[in-house]
Amino acid sequence: MDPELPSQALERQIATADILKVIASSPNDVQPVFEAIAQRANKLVGGYASTVIRFDGDTASLAAFTPVSEEADAVLRNAFPMVISGNPGFETVRRGEISELDDTEAKENADLPIRNVGRARGFRSRLLVPLKSDSGVIGTIRSSRRCPVYRESRSADGLRGRRWATRGHRMIASQLFKTDSAPRNSFS
């Protein structure tokens, strides 16, 4: 992993301090904490929109999100609750690993709920980072971007090619959220 840049470390520390202030001011109400996490996470990773999703048993519930528009936000709200089993993105996160979706419009994603949410909210790629407590993974922070992010890759024959990826997005998140899990390509 690349060494953390001083500006990234400072941004992460400021975001952490902001969230701790919210926790201190709302000791009996977790909703403001989840809202602060969504706002700060979105800013830290340079995302288009972020959501905080709680896991309870085999159910994923929407806890907080950065608003996009009334219509788009309604589509997001209506997509929850979701079953975790059978949802590869949520299953990956539940194991404590990062999950990325390269392009919601890719053919293999045609039947996934994330495609409709992505269309309504205006994003094409997303990253899920585990939200952990002392008891384990309790949910995920989902950050999205308007466009897929490209990275250069080499094919088996050595020709340069392009592959859909959220590598930069993933690297920033793993540095800023200090997760040690390896990224996995999967879908939610």
C-alpha cells in the first residue's frame, strides 16, 4: 500500500473528529452519526453520493445517505430493506472485504437492483467498504461515482488494453478508512 499522504491523513483525522463530536452530542441517537458518516465518507473519497447501510441478520437496511434529488432518493429508499444472502456485494462486505462494482450498466449487472438505483441516482460505479465494530461487520459505507474509472491493463498477449475498474477509488478508501482487506470484484 502506498504511504499515506499528509493531506489525506489530515482529512481523515478531521472527518474522524467531526464524527466523534456527533457521537458525543447524540449519545442515545445513532441516526445523526450515520448521517455524519455518509457525508464525511463522500467527501473523503471524492464520491458522487454515499450511503450507510446497516446489517441485521440477513437484512440490509438503509441508515443514511447523501441526497441527490427527491425522485432519486425515493428510488433508493424503496430499494430497502434487502436480503444479504444472494447479494454478492453484501456477502463480500459481510466477510470484511471491500467490494467494487465497475459499471452498473455492464451486461452482467442487468438483473441486479443496483442498476435501477444507479440509473435513478446518476452513478455508474460503486465501492462498498465494511463498517466494523468490536462485534464484527455491522454494515457498509457505499460510495459511488458518476462514471466508471478506467485503469490500464495488459492482456495475455502483451497488448495494452483498458478494463473497467475503480482502482483509484478503492485505493483512496482503503487508505482513508484504514481497511486491510483486499478488493474483490462483486456486485450488489
